[in-house]
Amino acid sequence: MALKLILWASIGWMPILMCVMLNNEAKFKKNIAVGVTLPHEAREDNDVLQILKNYKKWMIIVNVIMLVLACACMFFNSDVLIMTSWFIWLDVAIVVPYIPYVYTNTKLKELKALRGWNHTAEQQTVSVNIDALPDNHWISPWVFLPSALICLVLILFDPEMSVMYILFAVTCLLFWASYRYLYRNKAEMVDENTELTIVLSRIRKYNWGKMWIITSYAMSVYAVMMCFFQNAPVLSMVLIVAVTIILCVYAFKIEFKTRYLQEKLTKDSGQEWYADEDDHWIWGIFYYNPNDSRLIINSRIGINSSVNLAKTAGKIIMAVTVLLLAAMPFMGVWMGAIGSQEITAVVDQGTFTVSAGSTVYQIKTSDIKEVTLLEELPSHLSRKMGTGMDTYLEGKFSADTIGNVTVLLDPTVSPYLLIQTNEGKYYLFGTRDADKTKDAYQQLKSTAMQEEVLPVLQLSHGLSW
Amino acid sequence: MILKFDFASKVPLYMQLRNQIVIGIAEGKLQAGEKLPTVRALADESGINSMTVSKAYQLLKQENYIVTDRRGGTVVASNTPTKVDPKTVNMLRLHISELRVAGMSKEEVMDLCEKLYEEGI
């Protein structure tokens, strides 16, 4: 049930978002509606208005169907089926709303040609207003640096997870790189109005920077929560969800504010000459321009970026994106395979090896200080980094009394081996067969007897030596 | 001033840029001392190769329409060419011939020239 609720909370709202975002495309911004550039007179044209009305209607129908299908996904019970159905649904929920979009785009382009609104002589033309070129000033990386430093400082409090905090810090700095290089510093030219071009360019660049700064600091907040609330998994989860919601709301607010300003400032545009790049936008979605030397392209509406499919790198990025979308339904199957893979525990030549697939943990028996056979998992065992499934736990965890512990086990099959090394590190292992876990315990015990180095202890909650 | 680059045209892109700058100066859209965008900024903005922009700027510099200095960047020259290039006269001859072949009288050609000249002031 928890998995269903998490999935529902994470992606169940996708159709609502898609509906709002794509319906917003029907409003004229920078003379563009549903990816088609039209003159000002088109805003009063009955045929255009009818096409846009139908588009909105279909967008609502499609996304309501998607919401109903999302509810249907809640009826599956096994983890594999739940994950597979949700990922298939996610693919469908992303792709299907674009069918009415593409249909409307095609219809509007046909009408545009019929009405003679095409700039026939200018379709291969690029226009540049040299009085309105955006300045080359960028937000300094120093603005992003404190977020990375916050992540690094956490190493002092939780050195066990230092790799994770370094990754968080690197991600914060990568956000600066994303801000700087995933943006084409291009003027937002709509018509010959230089002031308008300058203002639109500034609005876009300002909001783009704001978005990346917020994302960078949200990353450091995640790191702080991971560090200080790891022993309170419920509180930690609530805080993570809360920060994520705030981040999402802020991102949409920035996107829609930009769109609103683009709409408002260009409401009188398109009455005389206006920029028209439609021929470079396939279905109004994909940019293809062999004459453009740049890979990263600003989307025409909002603050997003796109890639130039005429470039080899653009084709590769698009192919990878399509492959990832196509592979999503197999994620459930893959996770199911991980959740059921064999876990082996073997003592051989003075080394205790626990493995599952490509994950292998090895401990020298001479390094083991104490082994305990537990009938129950330690209380408040919570994941810090790794995999946590109903039938498979692997990675760095923390628990009451023992603190940080490395785990590889099936939580549904007891007993479990709790190992403490001479260095004071804890390991918690368990196979999918209780007898095999007990065998491993016996082997470790007999090895210890031979080496005569390990103490034999009795604990109230399990067997130990 | 708005520059337009026609990728379907037989006129090379650097020549299109050069011609538009010259027309811009003649029409008064570009004043002496006015700063032009850097090669990189113009290349980024238009999507055309920076070598192409650079080639156009080099040509304009050779023809004394623009000057480049390390501090101020590229600006419109205050002393634009005073001598008419013989090549320009030959081109004008060719264009007038085309107009004559097209059936325009001397008066019509002169009226057209006067109109175009006035547009540039």
C-alpha cells in the first residue's frame, strides 16, 4: 500500500499538470499558439478559435482518461505489477496528450497556408535585432557555492556518508553548469520592437537563473535532512516530500509567470512584421535547423530548453530520451528481478562473502569481532543510501542502538546475521533461506573456534558468540 | 537595426552581412562610432558560424566601413570610404543595364535611383 501511495503522490498528478501546461499553449504568446506563429488577425479568426476550442476540449478528455487509468493502477497487488503498470502509464500519460497537440498544430499550419499567413519568402530567413542582443552577464558560480559547501560541511557530522555528501555538493555545482550552458543566450525577438525584445530576453534569463539557484539550494536542504533526520524515517520522508512539493510549486510558478508575461507583453504584437520560425519546429515541438550551429535551443514559450535535431549530438540526446521512455515499462520487471534475486552467504578461505547479483560484500573472518544471529531486524532500520524493497534491502542503513549498518538481506526471511568488525563497523546480512543463514552462522562460528579469536556472547534477542 | 540572413539565397552569408551593414550605414541606422555586436554574440544570436561573421567583419574593415580597437570593440568607422570602388561602378552599370533591358526609360531609372537614395537618408 505504501508503494502505491508513494507512486500516486509522485506521479499521479501528471495528467493535471499536462492538461494545465498544454492548455496554456492555446493562449497566444509571442504570436504563437500550439506551436504555430500566426498574425494578430488570427486571434479573431473564427476557424482558428474553433480549432483551439476543440484542442482544449480534447486535452481535458485525454487527461481525464489518464487520471482514470492511474486509478486502475491502484488495483494491482504485487510490487512488480504495480511498478510495471505505473511506468507504462507514465509513458502513456506523457506521450498521448501530445496527439491532440500535434493534430492541432497540423490543422493550424494548414489554415495558415490557406489564409496566406505564411512568410513564404522568409521561411529560410533568420532575423537578428542587433540593438537587442542580450548581455553576456551570468550569475557567478559563487552564488551556487554556499549550497555545495553546506553539503560538504555535513561530512563532519556524518563521515560514514561522505561520498553521498560529496555527490550532493557536486550536483549543486552541476546546477550552475546547467544554468550556464543549457541556455542559449538569444534575444527573444517577436517583432521589430527593440524594447520588447530586450524585456522578454531579460525576463527569460532572470527566471532561468532563479530556477537553478533554487534547485541548487533545495539539494543542500535534502542533504541536511538526510544528515539530521536519518533516524526518524517518517519525519524525513515528510520533510523530503514537503521540500519537493515546494520546489515543484515554485518551478511551475516561475514557468507560468514567464508565460503570463510573454502573453501580456505581446498581446498587441503580430500586426505588422513578426518573427516566424515555424519551419524549424517539427509539429511545434522538435527543433530542426541545419543552418543553426548551436545544439541547445530555447523553447519558444516559457523558460525551457530544447536541442537542435539537425546536430548529431541532438539526435543522440533525443534517441537516448526515447530509449529511456521506452525502457521505463521494463523498470518494474527489472526491479522485480532484483527483489527476487538469490542472496548467498559463504565462508571460504578465511573470507565471509555475501552476494546478490553484482553486489558483493566480503569480510575477512579475522576482522570479525562479534556475530549475532537475530530473529528480528533491529528497530527503526532506515535506508540512507541503496535499495529498499519489500523483499530486498541493500546498501547503507541506520538503526537504533547500532547506528550505521551495511545491509544485504531479504527482510521477510529471518534469521539475520549481525556482524561487528574490529573497526566497529556493523553489517547485517540474511539469505532467502533461513537454513542457509543458520549454516553461514555455524560456519563463522566454527571458523572462530579454529582461530580462537572471537568472543562468545549471549544476547537476549538472539544467539551470538 | 534588424539583420536578415537568407539561408536559401545564392549570396554567401558573409556577403549578406556585409551588404546589410553597408546599407545600415547609408540609411543612417548605424551611426559613426556605433558599436557593433561581437563576432561571438552575432554568431550565437543568428546561429551562423563565427568564422562567417568574422569574414564579413574583416571585409568591412578592409573596406574602411568599420574599425576595431581592443577597448571599444568593433565600431562603425567615422571616416567611411570617400572613394568609390571601381567594382561598385561596374555593378551599378550592370544593374542599370538590367533595368534598361527590362524596358525602363532613363527617367524611370533616375526616379527609382532618386527614390532609393532618399530612403537611405
